[in-house]
Amino acid sequence: MKHLANGLTLSRIVLSFMLIFMMNKPAAFLTFYVIAGFTDVLDGWIARRTNTVSENGAKLDSSADLLMFGIVTAALVRWSGDRMGIIWPYLAVAVAIRLATAVYAACKYRTVAMIHTWGNKLTGLLVFVAPLIMIAAGNKPWVLAAICIISTITALEELLIHLTSRKLEFNRKSLFVGKNRERRAH
């Protein structure tokens, strides 16, 4: 049980790479994608239940999330084709803020850091259901635009947390929730 959570996270990395080869096979893509999504839910749940939560596990989970969502974003872009022109500005802003946040956190904390805020979890859920919605809605680009706007807002929240925090808290829930706890600790 000690390594089960990290094993699930590693399986998400493998499944994510497999998705690259399934972009032209929507049924296979969605099947493996849903399985990868369940590993994302299960790894954290198992780590908390078995008291095997670790900083390395959180980093591995964040890396697996970035890989999976990067590949899913590439699939969504590919599926949207020419209609993606509407999305590029939204996507560019969201990605730029996420990259700036990652670089800032890496410089400040000397490690890869993606905080597990409620906003980031919401973004993850929306990105997770995006392929399902895209297929159901007939590849409408508004789905991606809405997700990019929400992702931009949650990325700004994470950047503000890094800018205002003295230490890295991977499991900080929001800009406002962790701040009170941090003040009381000082």
C-alpha cells in the first residue's frame, strides 16, 4: 500500500503518452482518458487514506497532471481545427500565466510547485470533462474559451499565493483560506 498512490500516478503518465497515439480514435482516446482521470482521483484519495502523502508524491502528481492536460489540450486543438482561431488568445494568456507562475515558484522555492487549490482542482475537472463536452457539443470552441478564462483566473490566484506566501504549501485551498492560518502561525 505504501507505493500504491505513486504507482497510480505513474500509470497516469503512461496512459497519457498512450493518448498521443489515439487522437484519431475518439472511442479509444476517451476510454484511456477516463481511466487516466480515475487514477488522478484515486492517487490522492489513497495517499490520504493510507497516510502516505508526501512532497515527492505531490510533485509527481502535479507533473502527471501537466502532462495529461498538455496532451488533452493538444487533442482538443487538433479536433477543433480552424475554429481554434477564437481560442488562441485565451489559451495563450492562460498558458503564459501558468508558465510565469511555475518559473516564479521554481525560483522562489527551488522546486516544481503547483498548489492544489480549489480553483486548480476546478480547472482540472473542467479540462478533464472538456473532451467529453467537445465531442457531445460537436467540437464547439466556446467550451475551450470558457475553460481558458477559468484557468486564467485560477492561475492568477496561484501566482498571488506564491507572491504573498513565505513558504510553499502544496495543499493550500485558496488565496483566502490559507492566509488566515498562516497569520495565526506567526
